[in-house]
Amino acid sequence: MYLKEFKIQLLENSRISDKVRDKIIHLKQEYWDYPYESHLKWMEENIREDEYHLIITDSMDEVIAYLNIVNVSLTLNNSGEEVMGVGNVCVKKSYSGQGIGRLLMGISNYYINSFGKRGILLCKQPLINFYEKCGWMKYEGEVFLKDKKYDGAVMFTEYLNIPKISIEREF
């Protein structure tokens, strides 16, 4: 199934409807096998009111691609920096392989740039190539997430040559 008509929306969390939230959760369940209530609780606890949901919907108003963009505080060599964190990147499986994921990431890059900030995301090793194709760069230094050593991959929208970073929250 190819996408012929679509709509892109950047929605502030405080303004998202229950109906749209439900559609996002149903899409996320294609990738993360948790009960609906667990996804809802995670969203309520981890996405603040002034943070964002980036969605692509089809002509039937179904959410076919999603990610969240949140504010993240980093410590870079004992200096603080506010960045934009990208999380929960997913595309409806029936649309996979059509470039929609790259479109979604390109749009997120646009918004991150418009905020004048650096972007960060956490990912599994098999996804590094995808994010590199979307213009992101793998961080090679030591990472701490909420004061614990983090062993997953960390990507940024620009090259970062600092030996150690600390991330204050999950996203």
C-alpha cells in the first residue's frame, strides 16, 4: 500500500486529543508489545505538556508514522546544554520500506533546527544505519542516562567530540 495523500502535524502534548493519543498508542503497539494502559502511563509520565508529538496521517486520518520531540538536559564535560530528544520513532508496518521513516526524520530535523537546538536520540545498534541516512551521527564517547552507564547507541544531529555526556531523562 503506497501513501498518496498525507498530513503532517506537530502537536503540543497539552493540545493532543484522546482520539489522536489512542491512534498513536495503537501504532506504537505494533513495535512495543505492552498493554494500552502501559503506553498511556509512559506518555503521561514522560512527555511534558509543552513537548511535541510529530505525526503523519493518511487520507483516512489514521496515524501511520510517529515520533515524540522532548526537551532534554545534557551535561557535556561539566557544562549544561538543552537539546531536543527524539523518541518512539515508528511507521505503520504496512507502510514500511517506502521512505516514510526518512520523511518523518527529515521533518523532525527541520523542527529541531527551527528551535535552534542540537538533536539527540537513543537507539539500538541495528538502527544506526537508518539514522545515519537521516543525517544523524553516532556519538562515540561514554554515556550516562539518569546517572547509570548507558550501553545503547546515542545519535546527534551534529558531530560531538566530547569524551563523556550525561542525559537527565529517558525519552
